[in-house]
Amino acid sequence: MKMLDWGKGFRVSELCFGALPMGPLQKNLEPERGAEVLLSAFERGVNFVDTAQSYRTYEHIRRALDQWDEYVYIATKSNATTREDMKAAVSEAQEALGRERLDIFHLHAARVDVDVFDVRREAYEYLQECREEGIVGKIGISTHSAPVVARAARESELDLVYPIINRTGLGILSGTRADMEAAIELCHDAGKNTYAMKVFGGGNLLADRRAALDYVLSLRGMDVVSIGMVHEDELAVNLALLAGDEVDGELWERTAGGESKGLHILWLCTGCGTCIEHCPNYALSLDDGKCVVDRDRCILCGYCAPHCPEFAIRMV
């Protein structure tokens, strides 16, 4: 497994294990099962995991860490806007992960505009204090917006940036794929560490994963990719692709996903609109009093599902 030197003692694997899909927002694996998949990744050289307060996968990760002797870097994030809420988020991560020092802590800002560093000033400044005290190693921002990535390049207190980027530009807000490419280069030139999310478009680009991966890794400054996984087969395919190896045809088909995979709104929907407020990609809207999904915008993140008071959203 190729390792990248990010400075400050960080030496991370080029494959970052995305923990979102194993949590209740998507697959909802039991923590024991999630830990098994994570341990398989650790055994094969992956030493970097991405999660978030809202993913509710801390227990999965903690169980894996408790069974592994070598160091694993963990990146987490929070939607907190105030000092007190961010303080609570940091404390929650420390306790749940069993670590006093948190390697990477992001402002979780998928849908927030370029004023994010002003709107979340209190939370941002608290993370800076945590870094000074050694509680946090690096501060970052997780975003779907090209202008926010460009703004991040000018933020002297920011260590790294976690942008959405993929071959078709799926999920990019407030800008084009070309805009995001240019913004990522600005971050690289400014000395920010960068790693990519939604390389496979939330599962929409699984049919041609090699091309999708090659595209992202061809970008200047983008040499680490975060890919969500819930099974050892997916891990095996991703590792083979990164190594430039051929993938067994049967294994490829088993991990390619089905035509039915997508976000579905059940008849239980009352049209309250709560889910629309929490969709980071503006893929939900109301039509004749019911929520509908724009398949061209949906990146299958599952962020909307927990906010539905009628439990009318399913990822299948």
C-alpha cells in the first residue's frame, strides 16, 4: 500500500476507508461486523479512516482499533457552529473512539456557502485551540462546493481540505468540475493536504471504477482517495485498482451494485419538507405534496433519512 507523507508525523495510506456506508445512514451494519471489515483493511495496509459525528460509526471504529496494535489515523467532522457545540463534538469523539488526541477534525460543511468560516467562526476557533493544546492534529473542511475549496486555500489556519470530486462532477455544488479541479490545485499550491470524497459518485460510477479512480488520482495534489466500503469484496477490488492489478470478473460483478440501488420515498411521506433542508446536494423537492428525488443530483449519501419524521426514506 502506497503511503503519503502529510507532515507533522502523518504518514497515511493512499486509500482512506470511508465509514459512512456502514452506519445507520446507509447499510446499518452491526458494530461487530463493521469492525471486521475495518480490520481486514488494516491488515492489508490501510491506516486511514474517515468518519463523522453524524455517521454514528464511532463504535464500529473503536471496536476495530481495540483489536489492532498499529496506529490508524482517524478523520472526523461535525456540523457544529458554536464553540459549545464543537466542544461537545470533540469530547464525544474522544470518548467514543478512546483517544485523547484526534488526528483530523473537519468542519462538516457539505452545503454551506463561502461564508462558512465566518458563520462557524466560534467552532473553527475552538478547533484551533484544540490543535494548539495537542487535542487535534490537523484542522480541515469537508465540502461539496468549489468556491469553498478555493476560499479554503486562503485560510492560513486550515491544514487540509476534503472536497467532493469525481469523473462526471456529480455532487459538486456552486461550480463545475473544472472549477473544483482549479480549486483543488489552489489548495495544493497553498500547502494544504487534500483527499477526495465520492470518487465513485456515491455508487453511481461503479460500472467504470478504474476510469473513475484514474481520473481523481491524475489531479495535481490529489493522491489520497476516500472510498466508502461495507464488505471485504469491495476492499479487495479497490486495493487491486490502486495497485494496477486485474480484478476477477466475478468479484467485479459482485461489487458493481444493482440497477435498483437508489434513494426511495415511501407512501408514508407527508410532504413536510424536513428532508429537503438536510440534503447536501439539493436532490430533493416537493411535487404535489410529496417528496421526489432528482436522480441526476442524488449522490446516495443518506444524510436525509434520519431527519424524516415518518421514516419514509429508504436506501435500497
